[in-house]
Amino acid sequence: MTDEPWNCSLVMTMDEATIEAFDQLITLEGGSTSFRPDDIPETLHSSDVLVESLRPPTRCPLLDGCREHCEYEPDGDTLQVICDNGHDGQVPIDEYLYIDIEFERLLEKVGDHLGYDIESIDTDPQPRYIVGHTMHNFEIYLIVSPSDYEKTVNEICMQTLIEDRPALLITPENTIDSLLEIQSLFAAGNLIYTTPFTMLSERKEIRHSMATIDEIQEMEQQVIQQNIKQQHPVVYRVNSNPRYILTELNQMRLLRLAGELPQSSGTRLEKIGESTFSHLFAAHPEAGGEDDRGSNLPDSVFYISEHSLPPNFDSVLGIVDTKSGDDAGFGSEPIEGKHDEYLERGRRQAVPADLHAHIFVILDFDGQQELSFYDEMANYYQDNEYMVIFTAEALALVMSAYLSHTVANELTLIDGNFRTAIYSFFHRDKFRDAGLANITREVGQNQEQYDRKYMQREGLLIVTQDVVKQRLQDCMESPGEIENLLSTYYQPMPTV
């Protein structure tokens, strides 16, 4: 009777109802792994992840006060009990039946649901957690029932950093905000993506974020394999320690979907966006947005100086507005009294920039509303003004490359500095010259019509994760003028 799928008649699929039912079960009574049959949600009655186990009494259940050892024998719906003290009789078998979760099977189901092949599963850390080793160069950790939750998360973060392998961390907790605080202590935002079990229904979101984490790992390995014969371990440790900005950018959309970001507040994404741009360019800290509530100011501004760029490059003033809603909301975004004033402030020439980039940082798009919104804004733009739309995923990939010693140094050797490599994302003409306008986002229906409309709007630059990946890849495949120059230093000295 033990280790058989409980009431099994079909193989479970991880649909939304199943995910919710498992989430309800694994958070029952503080993370138990064994349940009475009445605790099992009806949705899971056909699950092959649940197994029935019989736990018969070891002491006599027939006579009150008798504590003698007893033997038992299953007999249909009853247990035949023979007590060492001479009692015998029957008790209902249901009183001693329990349902256990086979977490190894559950993790396999999760992998199948997300589209990841799991090669092997390590159950040694159970009951704290189990870990699945995938064929996709990352691990899946499933927290089970730890006695010390925070210590368990610390251990997983440390293990991930030591092995320098990305990880998907699945937790039975309903919120992930507290987990992000723990992760921030390890600065593991570029390696660990955290999701509550109940959010496994957001399959596409999880795969997107894991792909973002994987992209920078691939770039690092490509540079190492091409240029370094023997990599020193310290390089891996430096790459494993990015800023907390990455944790937030990688998790922001899931936080919104999980309802942990209030719709009324955009401060979190605003501050993360401000921090990101201030790392990359000169920016004015703690000004604009929530810091100047009541004033009509953008969330942040930054300046790309021509002095940090090659000759004949234009300086750029970035005027940033972050959109922290589920989608960008361009269809209802006001222009007069808001964005027109943002632009007017830039025209005062307080910062003498050649170009003004009107930048939006968004979590997701709302249909194709950005096209009509740009058309309306175009009526307000002057010749040196244009629109840039950055997805949070794209910004995370830029920041990952910037904070990765290996990738950032490679781009510096090729383009002279990292800012030159990413300059095309903020310059209307350079964006098109680099072929980035030809990389369009997926919109589902009417893709060709959308692509045509987008490419007709020369003042609209949409920077997605695919755009960033292509640009960085193109840069790394270009001949490195600085690298060639520096390599001459190591050539043999002439002999007299």
C-alpha cells in the first residue's frame, strides 16, 4: 500500500488549478509534507505526486490505558490488532492512513510544466529543500519544509555563488519581498530568480527571466573561451557579485503580477531605474518623480557627455519616465501638462545637449499602443527630440553586462569604453545604423503590419532584451582596436 500513487487514474498536468491546489497543500500547517486524506484538495485526488502510506499504531489502541506493543494486519477497511497484553480486535484503517508528497516527482512535474529537462534530482538536503539539475545549465531549487527558512535560503544563495550556476528558486511562501532582502546580502540578482509556487502559472514570465540570466552567462563564457587560456577563479567570484539593482529588475514584473507592488506607487521601479542610469551615465540623484512630489518633473534625467565618447558623437540628455503598472498604459498617458513640460525643461539648455531622448522604462506593453502614443508625442517633438522605450528586462541585461567584469572589459577593449557600446540604444541615428530597428518585438496578430508601422517611425526606439543581446553580440564580434593597441605592449622588445 505504501509508495503507490494515491487514487491515481491519470498523469497530472500543471494547470492553474493544480498549481493553486499544491500551493494550498504545501503551505498547510507551516509546510508539512504529510497530510490526512481530508486535507487533500479535490483537484489533486488523481495526482501521481501524492502517495498513500499506512502508519499503524505501535501501542495498543484497543484499551484505554494500555501502552503495550501491538502487532497489526490490514483487513479491508480495518486493521486487525493483536496486543502483547492479550487484547485483540479491530480499528478503522482510515485513522492511520496518510498522504505524502513525493517531492522528487513534484519537481519533475514543475520542470515539465516550465519546459525544462531535469537530468537528476538531489534529495539529500530534504526536508529543507531538493534541487534538480537541468540540461539547461541551471538548477531548480524547491524549498520543502525547513525548520529555519532564512538559513535555508542563505545556504542556497551561497551554494549558487560558489558553483556560479544560475538557479530558479521556488518557495512555498506567498511573498518574495523578504527573500529579495536575503538575496541582496549575497548580491545574487544575476544568478537567482525567485518565484512563489503559486506563481508557476506565469510560465512565460519565468522563462523570460531565466533567459535573461542565461544570456549574460553565455556572453561571459564566450569571452573566456575565445580570449583566456586559463581563467583565474577570482574572475568568477567578481562576476558572481552584481548589485542589488539586478535582483529588483529581474523580479519587478513578478512582484507586480503577485500583487506585491501597489498599483498606486511607482517609487520602486523609479528608484531602480534612477540607480541604473546613474551607474551608466552622469545623473542627478534624489531629484524628480517621488522626490519632488507636487512638481511636474520626470522621474530622473541623465547626461551622456560627448567628452566620454569618440570624436563627432552627439551628447544626449535622457529624460526618464518609469511605468510600473502591469503594462505601460500608453493608451491613457497624458501629454499636455506633463510630457510637454518635461521636454520644455530640457530645451532651456540648462544642460547643452545635442539630442534629447524621451525615455520610458516599462514592465510590459499594452497591445500596440506605443505607436499611437508616439504619433501624438511627435507633434510636440522638435528636430533633436525622439522617444526611447526600454523594457525592464532589457535594462537588466545592460546592467548585467556593465557589472560583469568579463563582458564589460571585452566591450571596453573593442569600443574604448562601455558607454560607446551601449550608445546606440539612446541615439536615434546610431540605433538604425546598427540595424537595431529591424529587431521588433513579438505582438502576436498582425506581426508584419506592426513591424512595418514601427520601422516607419524613425523617432521611436524600442529596446527589448533581444535588441540588447544583438548589440552586445555585434560589438564583441567586431575587431578590437584598443585590444590590438594594448597587445603591442606585450610583444618582445627589440634586441640590440
